[in-house]
Amino acid sequence: MPPTAAMLLLSAAPGSPSLSLALAPRRAPLRAPRQRRLVLRPARIRAAAAIGGEFGGLGRRRVVVGEFIERLRNVLPGGSWWRLEDGDEAGDGGGRAEGSGTTALSALSRMWGLVAADRWVIYAGFVSLVGAALAEIAIPHLLAASIFSAQNGGAVFFRNAKLLVVLCLISGVFSGVRSCCFGVANMILVKRMREMLFDSILSQDIFFFDEETVGDLTSRLGSDCQQVSRVIGNDLNLISRNLLQGAGALIYLLVLSWPLGLCTMLICATLSTIMLVHGRFQKRAAKFAQEFTASANNVAQEVITLVRTVRVYGTEKQEFKRYAKWLDKLYDVSFRQTVAYGGWSLSLNYLYHSTQVIGVVIGGLAIMSGKLTAEQLTKFTLYAEWLILSTWWIGDNWSSLMQSVGASEKVFRLMDLLPSKQLSSKGLKLEKLEGRIQYADVSFSYPSRPTVPILGRLNLTLNPNEVVAIVGLSGSGKSTIVNLLLRLYEPTNGQILVDGVPLTELDIRWFRERIGFVGQEPRLFRMDISSNIKYGCPREVSHEEVVWAAKQAYAHDFIMSLPDGYNTIVDDALLSGGQKQRVAIARALLRDPSILLLDEATSALDAESEHYVKSVITKVSRDSKAKRTVVIIAHRLSTIQTADRIIVMENGNIVEVCFQLLLRHNFKVQIHRAVVIRGINVPMIIGSNL
């Protein structure tokens, strides 16, 4: 009986890859099949693992390939990788890239307004630009004509050579004048932009500086204005020159051979489209780059200013990470800008060489058919190259122009801020400032915290020639009273009267000239001590008056011990806190103010420095010749013993008023009753200082 198909087994001979057919023995039909025990040998385990790993690797490869394709799709033009979202720059302390964009035309019109007063410089630059462009556009024609005329010799060659020399000279002269004029216009633009920006910043209300960071503002004055400085001197200059030269080259090509000219024009149109897309991306990326730069500068300025605190707490690595975070964001945006520029360069080089190939192929066919000469093809190649390079220069500088426009948006936004009304309006000037101050139902909340009341319906009257001391816990509203009187902030409700006239109706500059102010932490400018004492004085001051003010503030002796005396340049490490306080008091006394405000002038001083400053306050307060109203804000009772009246503040309200007549015989007991029972720290204000 022949074997059935089921009886055929496919077996491999041991040690050989060949296959053989064999007959399987017939089994008894009624015999039960014997159970065979499956034995997994190490070789079989390794083989199964190898087979499984191979198929598993194929699966993983499919996943990897899929991820690669997805990432490639994101990176290609129009992919998600190129989208700069506002969420990319979200973070603590970060700037915000505004969604509203400024067009190139509007930005250029704003810049023109800044340089319009010196428009003759730009006019001269454009006239020189036209002269240089016309001279340069004729050079390729004469070059080709000279080369082919040299074969025949004669006067034509020498005439063309002379024209080339003249054109090169004209081009060089006009190019030099053009660069000089645009460079001058560029300096004028940057200078006036920084002046107007700085003036706008200084003209804002104080709450503006509560919301903006110093690093962000200095970045606008520095890097943003510097980026804009490329607009006239570089971008507009080169764009205008290459636009004129490119237009001339295109006209010459169309006249020479319109089929070749149309091919070249089509390639230039493609380049222009890529240029516009690239420029739009660079403009948006520039805004993010400027915001991240400002945020990094803000962190750096803050850390360097507080470097002693950073060193004491050992947070160098933490601050480095905070700074590096913004650098990483800046790197990410800059990397995309670089890749975009690489794509633009790739397109340029490909289309540039394509133009040459197309010109040679079509021109060669035209030469063989007798429709074109070798000289004409040479001229076409030169002008086609000129046109493509002009298009590239326009695109390159257009990208730079868009970056400058993006950087200028925040600058113009700050420049357009309305100045503080108190600086722009003219008010009343009293014949004489008596110094009677009245707070009538004054309420106040800081603009950054409108729901947190600082003062609640405050009613307080300060009489002329009176020394009033204001004490209370931190946050009780003491310094706010002084800030409102200086009009650093405006009351939320109520009004302040000065000699019966609302403070808002007075000329604020005139009023501040008659106020002397010494803060808790006086900041001195980096100039000589004499200039620091004279700073802000509304009248001409002699050196003798400066010395008198320094002696009144007990500052003359330590000033004379300095290397250059009153001409010593002030440095943060040069003077101690007490010495800075005395210089600040001398500055206030030199003005001979009608109102003197001392805001915790001794709170951070050592015993010796406090002794000198307290002596100054006592002398100023008890000076019978100087008729002035004195307001003293202090924590220490030793500072306010000379006060005619002591006002205790708590939670923005007056809770106690003590008169010197009641305190004269039992100062400590009365203050203890008026102040301590209100919860103010007794050891801080009652102790050895009494």
C-alpha cells in the first residue's frame, strides 16, 4: 500500500541543511498514544530566544521607524516643531511674548519719525545708493564685452577697460558715502530711541516699577535697542541696494533673452516666497529670544546684587540652574532660528546653481540654433548670478529686519506708555509752605494688591513746626503715610490737604523741592560724596554749604578721613550703613526743607551709628531757627523722645495718640500703656536706649 500524504515527514539530515523525505512507520490504530515528556534543552532555549528576539526586534524597529517618521514630519516645514507657542516661555519671572504683532511698515514709520529731524542724512544716503547701484549694474556688461573684444583687439577693448576703471571709482566713492550716511542715521536712531525709552520709563508711576523687573527694563534699553540699530545702517541699506540692482539685472535679462529671463524670474519668485515665510518665522522667534534674554538678565542682575546672601546660604548651584533654565529656552529658540536659516541657505544654493544649469542648457541650445551668441550667454550668466545673489541678500537682510521689528515691539510699547499725570500737569505754587498736613478719610491699597487694605479711613492732622512720631508694628501703614504725602502713590479714597489745598492740585515738583526725605536704607549714587549731598537740590550750592550740611549731620569728620575727602567716589563697600545715613541726612538738610520726613532712619544701625544719627534727629527736631514740620517713623523710643506727639498705628488705623506734655515725667510708663498693650514688641523699643 503506498504511503499517504500524511505519512510523509519533512526532516533535515543532521549537520546538513538539505531536506529529505522518509516514510513514517504505521502505528496500531487501537494503541493509545504515548505521552512524551517535553524536555527543554539549553540549545533549544537559546534558539527560541533568538527567534523571539528577532521578531521582537522587528516590532521595536517598526515603533522606532514610526517615531522617526512622526518626528521628521514635525521637523519639516509646517510641522509642530516650528510653532512657537506662548506656553514655551511661561514661567516664574518670565517675560511674555505678545501675540499682537507689529508690521514692518508700521515699525519703519515709527523709526522714520525718530530720525525725521535729520532726514537729509538718509536722503544723501539714498542718492549715493542709487549712484553706486547704477555704476555696479553696468560692470558685468562691460566685463563680458571686454573679454570678447580682446579677441579682435583694437580700440573697443581699451575703451571698455577705461569705462570699467571709471565705473569702479564711481561705485567706490558712492558706496563709501552711502555707508557713512546710513551709519550716521543709524546712530541717531539708536540714540533717540534709548533717550525716549529711558524718558518714558522714568515718567511712569511708581506702581509701574512694582510690576516690571529691573532686568527686563535694562534689557529693553540694551539688547533690544541694539538689535534695532541694524535696521537703517544694515538692513534697509542692503535691501534697497540689492533691490535696485536686482531690478536692473532682471530688466537686462528680459531684454537679452526673454525665455531665459522668465526662467530666472520664476526661480527668484520661488526664493522670494521662501524669504517671506522665513522672515515671518524669524520675526516671531526674535520676540521670544528677546523675552528670554530679558528674563536671563533679570536673574543675573538679581543674583549678582544679592551675591552675599547667595554665598551665605550656599545657593550658587540653585541660582545657576535658575539662570540656565532661561538660557536653555533661549538656546531652543536660537537653535530653531539657525535651522531655519540653514533651510533658507539650502534653498538659495540649490536654486542658484539650478539657474546656472538651466542657463547653460537652454543657452547652449540657443547657440547651436544660432539664436544666441557666446557673448550674450556669458552676459546672461553674469546677470543671472547677480540677480540670484541680490535676491539672497534681500532675503538675508529681510530676515534680519524682521528680527529687528520683533525686538522693537516691546520697545515701542514702553515708549507709548502715557507719562504720570502728576509729572505732566502743572499745579499751584503756594507763596509759602507752612507745613500743615491733613489726611481726610484716606484709604489706600497698593495697585498690585487691590484687595488688601493698607490704610482704612485715616484722619490725621500734622501742625506746622510740629515734631510727630509714628510708631507701630511692621505693616501697620507707617511708611504708607509718608509715601502718600510724597505722592509716590495716590489714595484709593479720601484726600490729603497741604495748607488747606488738596495735594493733587499742587505742583508736585515744587512741593517735592520743599521736602527732605531720609529712608531706612538710603542708596547713594556712584559719584563723589559732594555730588551725593548736592543731589536734587533745587538751587546752586557752594562747597561751604555742603560742608555745613555734612557737619550738621555729623558726617564731616569721617568724610575728611576718606582718601579724597568730599571728592571720594562712593562705593557700596566704602561706607557703612550709619555713614550712608548721615550723608543722606546731610542731603536732606541742605535743601532746608519745610517738611522733613525720617522713615526709620535708625532701625538698621549699630549703637555708635545710631548715637550719631539720633543726635542729628534731635538737633533737627529742636532747631528753633528752622521752622519745619518733622515726621519721624521709628521702632525705637530713643529716637522719638523729642517728638511733640506720638501716634501709634495698627492695621492701618490710629489706635493711640500720646502728647509730650503727658510723657514728660513718666515716659516709659505712658508709652508702655499706649504701645505695649497694643502688642508691639517691648524689648525692641524699651530698653537700654531709653
